[in-house]
Amino acid sequence: MKKNLTTVMFRGTKAQEEQLNEVIEQYRDMPGALMPILQKAQDIYGYLPLEVQRMIALKMGISMEEVYGVATFYSQFVLNPKGEVAIAVCLGTACYVKGSGDILDKITQILGLPSGSTTPDGKYSLEATRCIGACGLAPVLTINNEVYGRLVPSDMEGILAKYK
């Protein structure tokens, strides 16, 4: 089931772009405007693709490096879209100590998908997360917000088969 990883194609609409332009106009002259603009842009698009970051930089008259620097510094911002099957592996302390790093490695091996990315067809996304609050079930992962706990790497083939 190994897939070649390439960039997911940006599919923004004219309506989304108009909405983004309204947000930029609303916040443009406010001190610290970049943060709320990025937050609203992520609400509009679901993530912050480079194309959206470029639009913001141009309309704000700031460098792409500044926009990208803020977008990558804060963990609230997502640079890749979530897949139809959104997999999140907890790397919080309890989960990590009980082997969640091995779980993440096994999923990467099965799907050929590195953490923090989405398959080109938009089917799968994989991310490493902080504590999700299910420490008693460590190690845990979520798939489309469904929690799987007390995992071992050999569980991954069966779990992922449900989402083919």
C-alpha cells in the first residue's frame, strides 16, 4: 500500500478568496494583524497552503518569509489538508513511553506517508499530536476522531484495513 508522496493540489475557490480578501481588509491596519488573518484564513480553507500564505503576504505588503515563519512557528496552524482518513498518533509522555513512536513508524511504513503530510489523492493524512487526554489507554491514536488504545505496532495493519 506504499504510495509516492507529492504535494496535494490546492483547490481554493473564488468565494474563499473573496472571503479572505474581506478578512485582510478588516484586520489590515490593526497591530498584530497577521495572527488573526492566518487564523481566519485557516477557518476559510481548513489549512494554510502556500498559495494562501502568498495571497496574504501580497495583500499585506509583507514578505512570504514572515507569513511562513508565523504559520510554522505556532502549532495551531496546519500547512497540509486533513485526509479523508485523518490519523493522529499521540506522542504525549505517557503514550511515548509506552511505544507510540513505534506506532507512528509502523503507520509511516504501511502507508508510505511521513508524519505531517497527506497523500496526493487526499485519502490519508498522518500527524503526530501532543497529549489527547487518554493516558490510561496509552499508547493511543485517533482516526477521524475515533480513539484506539493500548496499541502495539502489529495492530496497525488490521486497524488501517478498516479504512481502505
